[in-house]
Amino acid sequence: MDGVLIEPRSSWRAIYEKLNVDTSDIYAEFRAGNIDDETFLNKEVERLRESEVKKRDIESVVNGIKIMKGFEKFIDYTKSHENAIISAGFDMVAMRIADGRIKHIMANGIIFDGEVPVKGIVRVPFRRKNIVIEKLIEKVKPERVVVIGDSKYDAVMFEHADISIAFNPCDDVVKKKADFVVEKADLNELINILEEHL
């Protein structure tokens, strides 16, 4: 989702930046491997709470997040298939953009007590998205699998794909592991590839 269906590379960062909540120290801890996914997300949620951010504040930012160019046409193109979002991004963003047109949504989230953010929910491990797609493939049993991503964290899912596409890539790892690379931030380019190769 992040960097593919929406313009921001991280839906979480987009929210924190808009609400002026600095979580860079927590992210640095996570990148260094000092904390696991659950601890990382819970620390960020705790920072939101300490900053007196309310659910309505988050919802306001979510509603303003920009979708990627070509999004509507791309979703219309895929909705007749078993389409899915597998993202370590924010589930509230996924639900907003899916709007009933994406059949499977797996993303991380926040548990609220009324308006207060209480706890993080990790449904998609940041570095192990492959275990999530494995379960989805086992459940759906698709004839062919297409995986689209923009980062090395998405590239781990490519081993399960008949067609893998690095879209608007942010690192060389995802480029090297993909069957196709789309440098342009325009989802219409994906339709062209799928029509030709599926």
C-alpha cells in the first residue's frame, strides 16, 4: 500500500509528521534491531498518547492522505480478481482507500479506548510479509499470483509470485528481485504490464 497505492512511503510517518509527533528515536531503535515489531508499534502508540493525539486527529490526517496517480482505474481493473493489500502500514488508511473494492486487507493498526490510542496491533510483520502472503495463498488458492511493492520489505513476497513488479521503487533490492520495474509513480503503468503478461 505505502508508496504504491498511496503517495507517502509510510502511512505511519505521514500521520506522525502531520500531527508533529517525533518518533524518529523509536524508529532508529527498531532499524538497529534493538526492539521487535510489537514493541516498536506500541512505543509509537504510547508517543501518540503522550502527545495527546486523539482518534479524530488521526482520522483527519488519514482522510487527507494522497492516493497514487491512476489509483481508481487500477482498482477497477483488479477488483474482479482476488485482490489484496498486505501492508505494514496503517489499517485505517487501507480501509479508507479500499472502500469495499479490495477483498483482503491485512495491515497494522491501533486499538483505541474511545478517542485515546491504547495499543498497537501487528498483523503484518514489517520484515516478514512473506508469512502473511503464504497464508493468503493457502486460503485463496489463486491460479496465478502478482505481487507489487516498492521496498526490500515487499521483495520477500516475490518468491511467491508468478509476476513480481517493483513499482516506484525506493531501493535497489526490490529492483533486483522483481520481474518488472516501473520507475514512474503512475498505476496505469501496472495495467499495461498485467494486460500484456497475464
